Amino acid sequence: MDTSERRQTLLNHIIQVGSAQIDELASLFKVSKMTVYRDLSVLAEQGIVRKVHGGVTVHPTNQVESNMLYRSHIAADAKRALARAASAQVEPGDAIIIDDSTTASSMVAFLAHTVPLTVITNSLTVINGMKAHYGAKIIALGGDYNARFDAFYGLVCEQAIATLHANTLFMSTSAVVGTVAYHQEQDVVKTKRALMSVVDRRVLLVDSSKFGITALNKLAPLTAFDLVITDDRILPETVALFEQAKIRLQVVHA
């Protein structure tokens, strides 16, 4: 295979296993360790993977979010259940915002018959998914493209957001500590906050695996959302905490 095909195959393998060592990859793909190192360097420069001592990983940390392709495989059933429930909140004629998260992006599959509909998004994944939905208007928020998230951020994106208004925002985040949402990336947080400021209603889709996970940047308290949708693996003590904080919660079967 040529260089681009090898790198794509290498990336697909890393996404499946989460992390790998250079020696292991060289043996698996029958190439030299130097070739693997060069391939990983290119993928790391693109922000798709992170090089660690002797290898590579796509696992997130409290400072770095993982690649979108990897995240799309995590808790996939729960994300699909949350997306289905969120889509039931959408009515024909609505103008909605779907953020760059893999969870909210999963709503696209359930919106085919909810038309007419205006969808505003900074996610290239959502844009490509909505193209097949006849009767849906797509407003793409441009800006600086980030390959790791397949989405747009930055000043141009935030300025475009400020010129719009929508009925409902559907978004997710990577971590919830107590009753506060967090995210690893500052640019992502800034864009999400900008989106939150131009809607009548905010819906947070967050699967239960994200509760108790730490991340660097505070996004917003959960009380800033009109509805939080999660799956039925949520712990009873977390439900009690949310009830005490008067957070409106919808639990769906995953």
C-alpha cells in the first residue's frame, strides 16, 4: 500500500485498540520502526493522535480530548439512545443548533422526517450528514478547521454565531464533575459558550460514563441547561444530586 493508505490503516488500528507501541506497530504492518515513527509524527502534527513514550495513544486526558473517530466508538449505543431522545424534542419548522460532539452529531440519523428544519452547526460531520435530508436548511459556521474534531472553531466561528438565533441547542461535553460540565479544550469551550448564548433552550446530551471524569476547563453548571439527557447506567446518587440541584433530567434506556 502507498504511504497515505498505510497511515490510514495505521490510524484505524490505533483507534480500535486505543494505544500501541512502535515495536508492535512495526511488526504488525511489516515496516521499519523509523517508518512507523514518521507516520505517527505526521498523525500527531495533524492532532489526530498523541505520541507517548515508545508509542502512541488516542485516549483522552484531563487536558487533551481524544480524536473524534475514537470517541464515536465509545458508548456508541448510549449515544444513539440519547440522540434519539433528543431528536424527539425537535419539531418541523424549528431552527436548531447541533454542536461538534459525537453524541449530538448522532441526532442527524433521526432528523430525516423532521422537515422543514434549519440546522446550524460548526461540525463538518453534521453538515455532511444533513446533506441527504431533503427539506432541511443547513447553516455552516466556518472558522479554523480542526481535523481532530472535524469541526470549526475560533474568532470567525464565534462571530458567525453572534449573528444568529435558534430555538434549541443540542450539545455534549467530555466531563461532568458534581453538577458542573467541563471540557479539555479551551477553543471548544469558547465555541460551546457562544452557542449557548444565542438560543432559547439548551439541551445537554451526556452519557453516564462521563460523570466523575475530570477535564481542565469549566464549561457551565448543569443548571444552565433546560434539560440534561443521559442513559440508565447513571448512578442513583448522581440522580439524587441532580434532583437536589433542581436539574431537569431525562434518563433513557441504552
